[in-house]
Amino acid sequence: MKEDIDIAREVKLQPIEDIGAKIGLDDLLLPFGCNKAKVAVDQMSLSKRNGKMILVTAMSPTPAGEGKTTMAIGLSMALNRLGKNTVVGLREPSLGPVFGIKGGAAGGGYSQVLPMEDINLHFTGDLHAITSAHNLLSTLINNSMHFDNNFNLDSRRIDWPRVIDMNDRSLRHVVVGLGGRKSGMIDEEHFDITAASEVMAILCLCKNPSELKEMLGNALVGFGVNGDPVYCRDLNAAGPMTVLLKDAIKPNLVQTIDGDPAIIHGGPFANIAHGTSSLIAARLGLHLADYYVTEAGFGADLGAEKFFDIFSRKSELPIAAVVIVATIKALKYHGGIKKKELGKENVQAVEKGFVNLQRHIENIQGFGWKPVVCLNVHGNDTETEKKRIIELCQSYGTECIETEAHAKGSEGSIELAKAVLSNIDDKMPNYAYPLDIGIKEKIEMLSKKIYRAESVTYSPTAKKYIKRWEELGYRDLPLCLAKTQYSFSDNKRLIGAPEGFEVHIREVKLSAGAGFIIPIAGEIMRMPGLPRHPAAEKIDMDDDGNVVGLF
């Protein structure tokens, strides 16, 4: 069986100017070589929405993988094949998962965005720019305290970490400034991964460079000794940070394996951040195409929920259809089957594991859509298993479409595209909670309504910060709850569709610039670690200069 990278290399890429011309971007491209480009959105008016947005989400992730990005790309290519002018919009990969456990984010098989090597590595440098802008503010904070400390910042109450685009558990808690007075003050510090940076969230939720600067300025830095909040704008940092992001704010144009346009921009994770591609990319795609297919990270309880409750509120863009990606292996895993046994036929496990998919279907229905289930078919799925999952979906009023995007590309996704077109219902969501209630009330409503928790408990630290954020006037912000992606609960071992559990909120952070509250549940970390055998061990370059081991 061919590797993804081998399939990608067999494709003769079209010049990026030709890809742009297909959607009217002839004179608005800033090429990065021959096959990728920035789009000069600052020279465009994106006020008019021509297209409809299709959201692709998934059941709860498993070690077997679900293929949400692959299915989104396949769906977009199939819509183009049916004569519908369609653009797919995806997030940019982080180097952390690429060299860690999850791998890249350019799709797979015959449903990829290209050039996959560039996209999965440094691409156009957006994540590096975000890292630099974020850490510039960290530097300016320390510099202010080193000299006159005009804002009387309390080093024990700095709420702005540093970031790096790599999984590194050693940076979760560090001490800096050990070189004496000339090398900076001694201080405790911690790092988040760049995907969880507030700068990343701001870039993905702003509408233009002016709003980018304003939102950066609103980011909370920390507190003074007297308890007064200090913001990024107080340190005159928003301007230089915006300068570092002047190109990163422009969406990136590449192509699918079929030569269709693809917009890739922004890269927040959904388990520790809000999990969507940028608002600017969505407005661009909807301005240029009849349909804009996008995805939200991890399962629907995380990515789709945040897409509705954060992204939709901020963007005011309606959604026309929702697709939930599922696999037979994932259903069997949620039915209690170990990973090494997932290749064997087990209809009983499929039936048992269906409860996970069922809950995601119910949640999407609660948000206001009749979802289409995309069954991502693999070679060892049996006809009996496929027939049973289709029957189970039908019993809940949901159409389930066998899709072979990985093996057959657009050809294997035609029936999915037809089903999506027949379920178009362009509207705004029913939100999981109103904004005009307290932070605790929002957390509890979300936990009980979407996760099916029985109760929520709070650490003393979480209670203290909830009170602080409400006193500072942030009571009405939406939530960006950070929790494990593997379960509806905050315990990754509770697979399937658990009920009657407690959600444990250990910390509550504020992203004042991005405009949301971050309750942190369970053991989830905003700086991931590498697995015992990371993907990096298999990535190399051969004697001819070709990258190998990248997927």
C-alpha cells in the first residue's frame, strides 16, 4: 500500500496562479514558491457572503483515528466534481503533533491538500510568527519589570506564559533568569504550545488587521501589586506584535489532489483551544465559492461545540450543513475492543459503541441540524458491520453514507456530497448556553447539556478566578473548555457515552483579547508531551534530499 507522501509526490501540481484564477484571485496572490501563496485579503472587501458553509466534525477520537480532515477534503473535491464551486478551509498543522503522535494534518491517501510536506512542516511561517509575537509580549513584560516597572506588576500574578510550537513536557513549569541581575529577574515561568496561544486565537477570530491590533491590546498580561489589571496595550506591545503578524493574518492558498482551491489558515487545537480555522479564511471562502467546507477539531463535543458557541457568535456566519465522521474501528473501540483487535468483525461491539456516535448526533440535532454521518470506510470493514451502523443511524433519523475518500478521493465521496446537498439548512445555531448568565452557570449548563455530567466541582483556585473575572467585567464571555478529547467526561478512560460523572474544574483562565473564558478540566495540559516512541523517530531525509517517514 502506498504511503501518503508517495501518493502526494505522484501528483503534478498546478501553478498556484492557476489555482487562484479558478476562484477569481488572479491579482491578489503573494506566491511562496510555485505551489503555495498568501492571499492579499487586505486589498479585498469580504463584506458580501456568496456561499454556504459546511461543517465537518466527528465522533470522539480513538487511537485508530477517524479521518475528519481526509473526509472534509474528499467532500470538497466531490462537490467540485458535481459542478459546485467549492473551497475547503483547514487549520495549519502544528509541529508538535507532526513529530509527536497524531501526525500531519493534510489529509491522507487520495484525499490530500498539497504540497503536503510543506504544509506539515514550516509552510509559510505563520505558526513561527504567532510564536514570535506571543513571546515578544513576554519579553516586554519582563523588560518592563527589569527597569522601572511603571505598572507595578506583581511577578507572582503574571498571566501571560511563553509558547513554543513543539510538544515538550519539560517546559510546563520552569524557572528563568538565573544569570544574575544583568540576565533578568529570577521568576517562575511556564510554556504553552503555540496552538493554545491567545495570539493564535486572536488571529483566528479577528476580521481584519485593525481588529487584530485591538484584540491583541485587550489581552490581559497580569496584575499589579495593588490588584489592578495590566493589559498588552499598557505596555505598547500591540503595535509591534501586529507588525510581526502582518503576513500571518493573510490566509494561505494551496490545492487539493484534484487541483481544487484549498485555504489553510490558523491552527488552534480543540481540546485546549477553540479548534477552528480562521474567521478571515471563512469569509474569504464564502466570498469566493458556492460552498465552503471546513472542519472543527476532535469530536463534536469539543470542536463543533466551540465552532457554534464561539466562532459562530463572533463571525455571525450561518452554517448550512453538518457532517459527523465515524469509523467502524472507532465504534468498536468505544464498544470496549482493544486496539489490536479492531480489525476483526464484531457487530456486537459496533452496536455497543454506537452510543458514542448517537450522543454526538443528538448534540448536533440540539444545535439545530440534521447531521449526515460519513462512514469512513476501511478495507477490513465487513459488509455486516457497515449495514448495521447504517441501520442504527437510520433509527435515529440520520443518513449514514459510506465514503471512500482515502482510497478513491473525490470519486469515493460523491454520495456523501449528494447527501450533504440534500440536507442544506442555512441558519445560526441554537447555542449550548446563553451569555448573560454567570461563568459557573455556563460551565454547568455546558457540562450537563453536551457532556451529560451530573455535577461540576471546582478547586479553590478555580473559584477564586471565576470571582475575579466576573468582578473585572468578563461574566458575559463564552467558554472555551479545555478537557480530554477522548471522552465526553474529563477522564480519558471513560469511553463510549458515560453519564452521571463529575466534571472537575481545576483552573479558570481568561483570554480577554480573544474574548473567551478557559475552564480547565481534569488532567488536560496546554503543553503536550511526546509519546514513548514519537513520530520524529521515523522522519528522516534520504540521500537524494527527499523527506521520508512523514504522514
